[in-house]
Amino acid sequence: MAQTDKYTDENEKPKPAAKRGRKRKADTTAENAAAEVIESTAESDTNGDPYIMPVIPMRGVVLFPGAMISFDLNREASIEALDHALEENSHVLLLTQRDKDTEDPRESDLYNFGTVTHILQVLRVPVGGLARVIAHGGERARVLEYTRTEPFLEARIDAITEEDPDPPSDGERLAADPLSALIRLARENFVNYAEIYGKIMPETAMEASECESPGRIADLIGSNIPMKPEQQQKLLEEVNTLERLKKAFGILTYELDVLRMQRGLYEKVKVSLDKSQRDYILREQLKAIHNELGDIENMDDEMEAYRAKLASGDYPEFVSEKVNQEMRRLGRAGNFSAESSVLRDYIERVLELPWKKKTKENNSLTHAEEILEKDHYGLAKVKERIVEFLAVRLNSSDLDAPIICLAGPPGVGKTSIAKSVARALNRKYVRMSLGGVRDESEIRGHRKTYVGAMPGRLIEAMRQAGTLNPLILLDEIDKMSSDFRGNPASALLEVLDAEQNNTFRDHYLELPFDLSDVLFICTANQVENVPPPLIDRLEIIQLASYTEDEKLHIAQDFLIPKQLKKHGLKKNQVRFQNDSINHIIRFYTREAGVRQLERMIAAVCRKAVKTLLTEERKSLSVTPDNLETYLGKKKFRSQVKNEQPEVGVCRGLAWTSAGGDTLSIEVNTMKGTGKFKLTGNIGKVMEESALAAISYIRAQHEQLSIRKSFYKDTDIHIHIPGGATPKDGPSAGITLATAMVSALTDTPVSNQVAMTGEITIRGRVLPIGGLKEKILAAKSAGIQKVLLPWDNESDLSEINQDIKDGMDLVLVKSMDEVLNQALERVNK
């Protein structure tokens, strides 16, 4: 197999094609493609008649038969010729320009001899209209006449038929044969040259050592031995087989002697050369080689830019050594090699990283408190905990403080708090979203051996920050997952461990990077979904749902001014009444945070802009009466308590990702065979809570005044309205038990009571979560008395007093206390 030649036709860099040409069959190897070309040209040779073919000019490149070539096309005429060839039989004639600097070559600017070439692969590059081509050289041909000059060159050509002499017979072998001797010498010299030179493919040397064709040996020499384009053209044009091989052999012998001399001289003087002399000589040799290839200017400029940046920047010694090593590899690889782009990308990324650069941190806790108060309304406990965290970090730099994880429903301000902390500390802020990440390489990066390798998100975040001590927000860490490519949560263990992250190694970078000065803050919606080893490295700060009063103040102080400015409105042009904001909160949003509230305010502003412009009004006011004009009909009903006490109907409290909610649990009893049925999209845990309640009722039937045989002759049906919404969790246990006792004893449940708590089969009440959200839901529904587990007393003390005002919060330990508070019979 011939060695692949890497040339271009018009200053384009040779690169492997990424997709097949239109005439190329899928899954065809280069060897098969070459065989197909040889077969097709053999058929055309037997014809012997001239034929017409498109012409593509080449700059400083001569293609020999049997050689592979990779080149780029960007001249319109060349692209037109390529497209025409692909539409016909994928064959073109490559002719070398007499002067490679000619931009628009005509007939007289081209040599008359060239090579018929089979196009194998074409890659269209959208930017600049570039076409990258891989082709295979076929037969030599001469131009008889040009049949077309616009929009591309087309010529009538005649193939040059080269017949190899017949091998001598046994009797003729005894006589001297100059051609056979020349073939043998050429083969030996080519193999020796390939062994010393070291850059010729072994397959090419093997082919040359076994080749008997003088024309093929001449083609191999012309394709693989360094020579000027003029020499290659003369070798290509020679028709006489013996003379052609003599010319090729002469060039090969000269280059072999020079190579041997260079090797001998190097062996003699290398002992006396010190490192600086050796580097200088090597650079001069590389400069001469690149000058011949025409890429010296770009390469020199790039290398000088890298050296200047390396000298001007403050880089650790191991980084400088690595960059210099990669620059030497880049110099050896050349400007047009496939490896050069990988090396450039690596060097640039390493030099862009902030190895020692830091921003000056603001150590004022007063300033931090002012920023947090200015940017966020409420969240007093959260702000206090963050300021304490910052105070500890500032007081002791040696303390390995835990990583903060802000956990809570969507839209409660987790991300904005992280931004405020970065602003308060004067640190650069970078957000790194981890939602949906399932590949460990997203964190650690890909090794450079892979195509399209790049650093992990962490190193990219550091490059984006441009400083060694930014604040990096690891957003949505509970949304990560894992598959066969690894677990990204495991990679984060090293990142978030203060004992290890000072030498974090990215697979792409292959250098230790110090992350110990980075302030990491994580966010999550549901902490339960975060892996336990990762939770162990985090300090969880819970952000609860906003109250209606907090949402009102946030809308007045932040959301409305922001949306007015965004829509080009002045404060006096659109006025929101407090009642209208409360109506938006109650009837157009159902969330724990304020994102939907902001969207509704934005919708009002859009309609207001239209009204002001079309009706030529100077101002307008948004009131509860005209709110439907801007937002349409109400989307949600306000949660309200039951109108009157009912038998078998009890109001429970639930936590959702959008905040708290109330659940009306209904129970019907009917004569039957003791069947027990639950409906309303109930989950496994809630179903078990209902079974635990039944077990408690059966065990306590005498104290509850319920017939002993009720479970045999009474069917019980429990239903929770809102069947489209999944419901689960243990906190509805006491509500289920109260509703069933009410139905079985025909005793109404007070409509002024709501409750939450897990039940055991012995009637004990266990603690639950989401206390603040549930109390808010009860208050919003107009319920004043809420029954809560006794063990939640400590959680109750953490809730702001303004939420508890006007509420009768009763702590209970057992079902007896629950029934005494809830059933109307007991209250009489």
C-alpha cells in the first residue's frame, strides 16, 4: 500500500475527511478503494482514445499514480470541478501550477502532464465554503486541449501507457540485464532510505522491496522521497520507462547519501553539543523544513505567542515544563498534521487557566449582611446561617469548613443567594448545572487520546472564572444520575473534600490543579436523592416556602420594579394595588417560590404596554376588579375549609414541591363482607398508613364504641379527591384514622380542624416534615386549629411568629388526643 501524501492545492491544510463522497460506497476501506481505481483506469487504458475530464490546479504538489492524497479546496473553480466530477464518475485530473502563488491559474499556468485521480471522500465545511478531499492517484495523462475554461477548467486528455518489460526467461537471466539491475538497486536503496529516515510507512517499504515494475518503483520514489516540485514534475512527465527509473534512482541515491552523511555528522558532534546548542540547531532545521512546506510564518507566530504568554504569566514550574514539552511536540508535528490541532487546543487551555491568579476577597461581615438583606426579603434563619459560615471561614483559614447545600422547593431563591454571597465576598461567580449529568467524564474530563476530548466542567468553570478563588455553584446536585460511563457523584467526592481537592487531576489536563481556594455552594430540591457519601460532605440549609406576605413584599420590592424596567415602563405608568398582587398569588399561582408570580406580573406588564400604546393612555392601575382583563379567568380555587362538620370527612395537610396543600379525605361505610378499598391515586406508603389505621381501630374498637364485627360485615371505601395527582407519604395516617372512626361511629369531624402525623398500630403519633408549608396551607384555607405531632415541637419553634399568629397549634402524642380534638361528639 502506498504511503499517504499530505498536501494541499491552494494553501489548505490536509485533514482526514469526515464523511463519504457521493459516489463512494459505504464501509469501503482505502485498499479496496485503490483496487477499484486501478481496475477502472485499466479499463480506460484499453480504450486508448482521448477523453474529457475536469481539471483541478494544485499548488506545489505533484501526485503520482497509486498514492493517496488529502487536500482542501476553496477556490470556486476548483469546487465547481469537484462537484462536476462527483456527478459523473468521481474522476478529475490534477495538474500542478507552474507558479504556486498564482491565484487564478489559466491554461498556460499549468503543466501539461498530470495524474487522473479518483475522489474517495469529501467533507463539506460550512464556514468559508471549504471542501476537504481524500483521493487516490490513478494513471498519468497529458492534456491534448482544453474544452472548457468557465466555470472550471476541463480538458481532453490522453492516458500515458507505460508497459513494463516482460520478465526474462531462464536462459536470458544468465546475461546481464541493465533494467533488472537498476530495479534491484532502486529497491535496496529505497528500503535503506526508509529504514534510516523512519517516516515511511512499513507497508510502503514492503511493497517497494517486492516490486518488479520499474514504473511503480519510480512512482514510489517520487511520492515518498523529498524533492522539489519541479523534479517531481519532470519525473512524472518522463515517458521512457528506463529513463524515468534512472532519474528516480539518481534522486534517491543523492538523498540517501545526504541522509547517511547527516546521520554520521550527528553521531560525531552530538557529544559536544550542550542543550541550548542542540535546541537551536533543531529549531533551525525545523524552520527550514516548515519553510519548504509553506507554513513557517503561522507556526512561528503561534509559537512566539505561546512563549510570550508563558513568560508574561505567573505559572507553576510543572506547568511551564508541560507547556514547553507540548510546544516541542507541536513543532515536530508540523502545521498541517492532525495532531497539531489537538496540541494547540491543549496548550491554549492550559495557558488560559488561572494557576495563581486570585481576586482580593472582601472580609467585611457587615457588607455581607447588607448584600443579603438588599437582595432577599425574609429568609432570616438562612441569612444568619450563611453569615455564620462566612465568619468561621474568615476567622480561621485552616478550618476545613463543610460545603453549604441550599435545599428547598423551586423558586425560593437558592441560586440568587449564591450570587449574593459571591458579590458580598467579591468573588467571581460561576454556575455549574449538574441536572441530567450521568457521565463521570463531565466532571473529570476526557483523555486527550479520544477524538473531541475536552476538559471537565470543573476545569472549564475555573477557566471561565479566570481566578483561583471563585464561588462555584453546583446547581441541582440531586438531579445527577449514573450509567455504564460512571457516576459523576463519585467524582464530586474528591472535588468537595478539602483533604484532596488541592491536587485535583482532570483527565484532559493531566496536571494537578488546586481547588482548595474555591468556595463551593450546592443546591438541591430533594436532599433524599443525593447519594449518602456526598451528603456526608455537605451542610444542609433548608429554604422553606414563602408565605403570602413574603411573596407580597418580594413582588413589591423586586419583581414589579424588575418587570417594569424590562418592559420600558415607569413606576407611575402602571400601578399594582396590594389586593391585586394578593389575588395573583392566590388565584393565578400555586408554588412555593415566586417564579410563576414573576411570569404573571410580566404578563400584566405586556398587556399594560399594549393598552397604553393603543388607547393612548398615560397610566393605568391594576386592581382585583380588572385583573381578569390582563390574566384571564382564575386558574386556581382558593383553598377553603369545609362549610360544616361532616361524618367521614377529615381535612389533612400535605407537602408538595410547590409548597403546602390541604387534602380532604372521605370515607364511606356500607353493609357488605368486610372489603377495604382505597382510591384517589394513592401510593404504597399511604396505603400502608390506612392499613395501620384499620389495625388500630380493630384493636381499640371497645374504647371507640365500634362493633367488634365491623370488619366482617362492613365495607369501607376511602377516597382522596384529585385523582390525577399522585399522593403518598405517611403523614396522612392520623387523618385516615380519624375519618374512618368518624364514619364507623357516625360522628362528624369538626370543619375547623386540620391535622398531620404518622400513625402506628398502637395509636402513637409520629413526627413529620414540611411543617411550615402545611401550617401555611391550613392558614390559607381559613382553618385555625391544626393538630401536630408532639415530637415536632422543636420544628415549630423555628417557624416565624407571624405565620403562627391567629393559629391554634395543638401538639398531640396519641390518637386518643387527636379524636378528642377533632370529633364533634367529644367537643360537646
